[in-house]
Amino acid sequence: MEQTRLNAYHIMWLFVFFDLPVTTKKERRQATRFRKDLMKDGFTMMQYSVYIRHCASKESAEVHIKRVKSSVPEKGQVSILSVTDKQYGNITNFWGKGMAPLPEGPKQLEMF
């Protein structure tokens, strides 16, 4: 069995961006279900319509992309962006006029 060393170019981050209609009760219910499905799948809210998830590999990221795709509501727009851990390390976040440090990555070992 070949062992692949994990590095910042193999570890992936998934960004899910969405704009879902919430005019009707049904649309609000579908939007809420979509957000809850993202959280059940390990995504965390970065901004209201932007969720992120750490994946140990490209193969793991592909599994989570399929899960997101299966829960997309019938209306609205959902986009998924995959970036390497190295690329994610270049992010700069601002809150108001102050710059905040990059949040620390996950500490647990992901097996699947």
C-alpha cells in the first residue's frame, strides 16, 4: 500500500456559496434544510451564505461535493469552490477596520 504524505497541497478546503430564495414558507424551509445539511456534513458558517469545510484529501472533498449537490434546493444558486490548504493559508479576514488572524485549522485526525 502506497502511503501519501499529507501536505498543504493535498489537504483541501471546500467553500459553499449560496443565494437561496426565502420568499415563501416552502423556500424558507428548503433554505433552512440546506444549511442544516451542510452543518451535519461538517461545514461551518464563515458568513451567512458561505460555509467552509476542511477535507484531508481531494477524494474526501469529492465525497462532500456530491453530498452538497444532493441537497441543493430546487431554486436558487449554489457554488462550490475547492482550494488547497496552501491557498487557504493566504486568506486575509477583516472585521471592521481591524485585521483578524486566520483561524487555526482542525486538530483532529480525519480518517475518512
